[in-house]
Amino acid sequence: MEILILLILVLGFIGLAIYLKSPKIDLKILEEKDNKIVDLQREIALNETKLNNLEREIAVLIAKTESFEKIKTEKTQIEERLKQIENERNFLKNDNIKYQKSEESRQKETTKSIAATITLQESLEKEKERLNDERVQEKESYLNEMKLTWSKHEKDVQNHLQSICKNNIIKYISQEEFPHDRNKPDNSIEILDQLIVFDAKSPANEDLSNFPKYIKNQTENLKKYAKHEDVKNDLFLVIPSNTLKVIDQFHYNLGDYNVFVITKDALEPIILSLKKIEDYEFADKLSPEDRDSVCRIIGKFAHSTKRRIQIDEFFAREFIDTLSKAGTQLPREILENVIKFENAEKLNPPIEKRNKSILTKDLIEKVDELENEMKVRDIPKIQTEIEFKSSKSLDKKFPN
């Protein structure tokens, strides 16, 4: 466009120069040419304005073109994003379908599990009721057995004392044969012209909470026996072994006499310990050291017997509790197999023969074997707090 305008201007100047050189041109023609030149200048100015407008339009178009390219690029990016979103949507849609199918399957399994759980719970409730009934029956049987044991306790003590006296040639004195008219004890024996009282005591009912207080009161009532000169001032109350758990005091020193609380199982070792005094020609000739030795042995016998009974009672309850848990917590199949094996087992403890002596030597050898086995298995040994002054001298005085 600029070249065209320049050409027009050049042509205009050339024409003007020719006109001026020509002598034949008149003023009118010059005026016309001037007018034409003015028109051409106006046209040139107008064209320049149009050119400027066109340049501005071209600049606007270029800006719009750049904007369009940018929009086109953004459009391409948006299309790619949209395509990616569609892919993600399709993936999520497929994943959602899988999840719905899995959820349906899980709900079916959950429904089956709930049904099985309800069935199992009903079965457990029935089993629990059955076990509760069995426990109630066991408790009733246990209470009935305790009551029966307590009701027979006096007679059992009497029979046991008579048997001990018969086997060891000791004079047994029944309640009817007791030399004093009033205040006759259940049982007594005679050693060295002294009467040793063994009074049997048992609870009145299954409530053992008042039994310790009852025993304490009975120790005070034994004064009626101890006041006699021919009655030894060491008296014994014989209680059932299943009441030991509520007894916390086994010796009462009441000034003029002593009372020892023992069980039937402690009768024989205590009586044999008392009978050892007969090995001396005169009991009053015992030296203070010998008397201490005898008392120490009797005390150790009494303490060991009571501790053994306490331990046996503790472990018996632990074993019963373990058996109860095995019956309730083991699976039924395992429990049935356990019962089969239990029925197939048989324990044969050593049989005591009347004419065969139990030698201390043999017992010591067996204890040594047990100690060696404990050392091999790293089982700690219980240390006793009671020590004899001279074990060799005691062995000489109390041989097997």
C-alpha cells in the first residue's frame, strides 16, 4: 500500500513538471490540475488514515490470532485432561462395579456368619445353662459331702485313734472310761500315767465364717479337762481337714495349758512323737536339753503335718479348678480324647504292709534321688527355717 501511494505521488510530480514546462497550458488547466492535486492529497491523506486503521486492525488481528492460538493450545490441553478424566471415570466405574459385587458377596457371607453366630450363641447358652446346672449340682454334692464328713468326723476320729493305739500298744480311753465323772472329752489316750485329750470338733453348717471363733471358744472350754492333775496340759482339738482354709491360728497358749488345733491326719505322727517319751525310764529325769529336743521334734511334726495338709488342700483345690476349666474350655473332641486317656490310666501307690517297717534310711535315699532330679531340672529347693541342735544325737536317741 505504501508503494502504491509513492507511485501516485511520483506520477503527480511528473505530471506537474510537464505541465509547468508546457507553454500551451493555460491557467484554467492549471487550476484544474491544482484541484486534482488537492484531491489527490486529500485522497492520499484519506488513504494514509485508512492505512493506519488497517495497521491497527492488523495489530488487533495479530493479537486476536495469538489469543486464538493460546485458546487453541488451552483447548487441546483441556481435551487431553477431559480424556484423562474420562479414563479415570471409566476405571472408577469398573472399580465401583467390582466393589458392589464384592460388597454383595460380603453381605451374603456376613448374613451367613450372623446366622452361624446366632446358632452358636444359642448352643453356648444351652451349654452354659447345662454347665451352671452341673456346677450347682457339684456344689450341692460338695456341700452334702462336707456335711456328711462333718457328721461322721467324731466317729472317724474315734476309730482312727483306736486304730493308732492298737497298732502302737497305747491305751485308748473312751468317753465312758474317762476317770472323772464330769466334763468327759470325746477321746483320750494314756502315756506315762498321763491322760492326753483329743476332742473332735466340726462346723455346725456350711457357713465356716464363725468356725474360727467357735474353735477359740472351745480352747477356753478345755480348761475343765486341764484342771485335773492326771491330764496333760497339752490338749488337742481335732478338726476336719477341709476346714483348714478358714483357720489362721493353730496354737493357743492359755497360761496353765496349751491347745493345739490339728486334723485327723496329724494324729498318728503326734501320738508316736509323744510315745517316744516312754523310751526313757523316768520322764522327770530328762535333762533340759533332752526336753527341748523332744519338744522340738513334736513341734516340727505338728508344724510339718499341718503345712502338708494345707499344701495338699491348696493343690487339691487348684487341681479341681483346673479340671473344671478343662471341662468347660477344651474343645469337645479334645475333651473326649482326654477322658478316654484318663480312663485308660491307673495309679498304683505303694501298698503298706503291716509287718514291713518303713525305714528312715530308705526314705532318705528316695529324698536324695528326688533332690538330684530337682538339680538336673533346675527346680529350686524350699529352705526350712527349723534346724535341730544336733541331728546325730537325736538319731541316737530316736532310732528307726
